[in-house]
Amino acid sequence: MLRKVAIVAALSLAAFAAQAQAQTPRKGGTIRFTAPYGSSFASLDIHSTNRTQDEIWAKAIHRQLYNWDSVANKPVPELATSVTASPDGKVHTFKLRQDAYFHHGRQMTADDVIYTFTRMMSPKVAYPGSRYARGIKGALAYQKGEAKEIAGLKKIDDFTLEMTFDEKTDPGFGFMNSYLSIYPADEAEKDSFQSKPIGLGPYKFVEYVPGSRMVGERWEKFYKPGKPYADRIVIAIMGEAAARDVAFRNKEIDASVLGPAQYVAYKADAALSKNLLEVAEVFTRNMGMNPTFKPFADKRVRQAINHAIDTDLIIKRLVKDKAFRATSWLPASSPAYDDTLKPYAYDPEKAKALLKEAGYADGFEFEWTTSANESWGQPIVEAVIPMLAKVNIKVKVKPVEGTVLSEVVRKGEYQAYIWSNTTGPDPYEALKCFHSKTPQSQCNYVLYNNPAVDKLLDEANATDDQAKRIGLLKQVNKILLDDAPVWFFNYNKAVMAYQPWLHGLQANATELALQYYEDLWVDDSSPAK
């Protein structure tokens, strides 16, 4: 069923893209977008945060070596005109654009790219992007203070850069993330950069009002001729679904990511239902369990939790079917998804038996850290609590802000958490989070360690046979289902409502809220001139 959904979704996205391309863009006007995942931005230094909330503004101000092509469904070079790889896949040569200018007027060069990746591997700061940069030869030695520079970064000339990796790599999947945005080496260390970011994106920074909005205006030297179309972009911070709903219905914003309740209401509305974009995203919602908390170190306890929760009921009643049931880590849109896997059955008696085997017949109590997110946060936790109580497991809820959750998880300062994690588009990178050598601060949040999984992942990365690679990754995904390092909740179905005057939206399966604003435009019917 999930495979059929993925195929239908792909066809729908192709039709949506074709329709968008058939329209003639209009210059001018203001795009009014929203940042719906919290009440603030964590930082104006996009290197320091891995929150989608912050990537939303970063797509206006910054650019990376790669972007995600929603039509081709793959990463493509953005700040490079070409990328060539050596036969062994370890050495990549980037021919950089010569028409990319930072917002303070200086041309981007190879020095800025080298600076950015060197900063990413700072020995002093654990930047989230180091997860993708650490594979560069010498990056870990530099991070540990054992080298003065990263050996694998070599400037050939101002617009040619050579990157050498420790193993065969396709850098596009990692280097397309906003927290690997290229910074200007002459400005990024200044104190002013932290409050007035300078990037290569289609809009230059104008103002940021904490808790309210960020504003950008068209960068006239943007390297894509004729773009961006709009004069200004205003990104309103709206973490509350009700506030977004009111603003959208009052025509005060141009697009809104819908939560479960809104999804049902908008589908039932004859007018609003005409402008809904639905995408099966590569995100897996889950409850991560910290093995340093003794009960969670036992696989039987983790399996018991999966059996104790009536996941289908929660998806139907609370998520309003705006999701697909998870059957391990990789979602249905992943090339390594295994449609033969079955989810854990709701079986409280089996859960009790597993707990008894593990020595917890009388149960135990744990602290569950959660944000207020309506789709996978505190409302879900509150629904699960009575289900776990039936098998003698008690829960203490620890609510935190969305901006705090990621830091708590990365530092391991939790017994359990509930979160939505990226599980694509590259299945190897998604599963590499469960390699024992992947640090907790990067994405091995549950400190998973299984030698069999390590071996399979290493073999998958070493082979050039794509069919064999996918087969190995499916084996990893199957082992994860049995080991149950998390409660496998659901795969997200993202839905965006948009006003009839907004055009150029991309059906981005990596995260629908992340749009390339240079492609968006508003027609004359927009109330924001």
C-alpha cells in the first residue's frame, strides 16, 4: 500500500511541476511565507542549527554547493558549474560559479568554500553540518586538534576546488543542507555577522524581529538571470497552527503548512481544497530511547514499548491520517524501503510478557522529553501515556521548546524523546546514523551499536553495484525493526495550503516547508503589493 502511495505521489508531483512551468512569472510584489515549527529562530548563524525552522529563512539568504531538484528527485550542483569524480569516487573536483556574489558585493571563490568547511569542523564548536563534512580526508584530525588544516581541501585556483574523501562518497546528499551554506571568509568571524547574515541567496537580509518575522529584499546580483521575481520576502514566525489558520483565511500569508486538524478542515472546504499541495516527505517520527537509562538498554523493553502503543489508533484519531505507519526507519519514498516488513502489532499482553522476561514485570518509570508540536509532540505523548500505563510503565513528561529539543537530544540529556528525523533522500546516509562510529551529536542520537549493522553499512558503501547496495541497506533496515532502538511511529505526509495568487511552489519531498524562493512569484491578485 505504501509503495502504491509513493508511486501515485510521484506522478502527482510531476503533474504539479508541469503546471507550474506552464505559467508566466510576474516581477515584483511581496512573498509572505511562514516558519511554522516554533516561536522563534534558534540562531542567525545557520551553521549552528539543524532545525528546519531555521532552514526556512536560510533558503532566502544563503546557498550551498548543491540544491535539491524536486522534479529530478536528486541533488544537483548549485554553486558549481560542474563536479567530476575520480574512478574510485573519493576525489571530487568542483568548478565553481564565477557569477556568485555575496550580499556585501564580493565574488565567491574557493577560499570561501574552504573556510566554510574548515569552520564546520571546528575543534571548539560541534556544528551539526560536521556530520557531512567529517568524511573529508583530514577533517577529523583537524577537529581533534591534530592538524592545522583539512588535508582533503585543496584550492586549484580561485574557481576550482578539489575535495578528497576517506571513502567513496556522493557529496550532493549532504552538501545540499542549509547548515552547510557557504559563508564569506572575510565577514563571517565579525560580530555583526551574527545579527546581519551575509549570503549568496536570492534575498539579502533586511531585518529580523525575534518571535515575529524576517525580511529580505531582492539581491540584484543573484546569479540566476531574472530571478528572484518578487521584490521582498517576509517570513513570519507562526508556531501556532490556529494563528496560521486565521492569517491564511484572512489572506495575510501566502502559504501555510497544515497540521492534522487543519488538513481535515481544509479538505472539507470547497474553496481551500483547490490549493493544497501534498507530499510524502522523507521524515520518520519516533520516540528515541537512551540506552544509558538501564531499562532501555534491553531490546525486549524497547520491543515491549512498540507492542504496547496502539499506533494505528493514534495516527487515525490524532494525526487525522496525515501520515503513513512506520515499518522501520526508512520511509516508503526511499529506494531502500522494504514493503515486506510489517509494523509491530498492538499487543499489550505480549508487551507484558517481554517486560517480565527483561526483569520489569512491575514496570518502571521514565522521563519523556517533548516539544509542543501537534503532529509528533506533546499531544502524542499524552495519548501514549495511558497505553503504557496498562503495561505498568509510567511516564513523566518533560516539555521543552522546539529550539531546545534538538540540543537536548544531540547532547544525550534525555531518557526518551519524541522527534521527527530526516530519513532520506539518501538511504545510506539515513541509516549511517546507526553506525557505531557516528557520534551522538551528529545523528546517532540513541547511541546505537550493532557490529552486524556496521558491517552491512560498510559493505553497502564500498560496492558500486546499486542493486547490491540497496539489498544490504534493506538488511540494515530489517535489523533495526527488530532491535527497536526507537518506537516507530509514522512517516510524515506534508501538506501545504497556498493562496491562488502564489505560483512556483516546489513539491519538495525532503521538506515541503523548504522552498527555493527565487522560483516563487505572485500575480496581480495578491493583496501584498
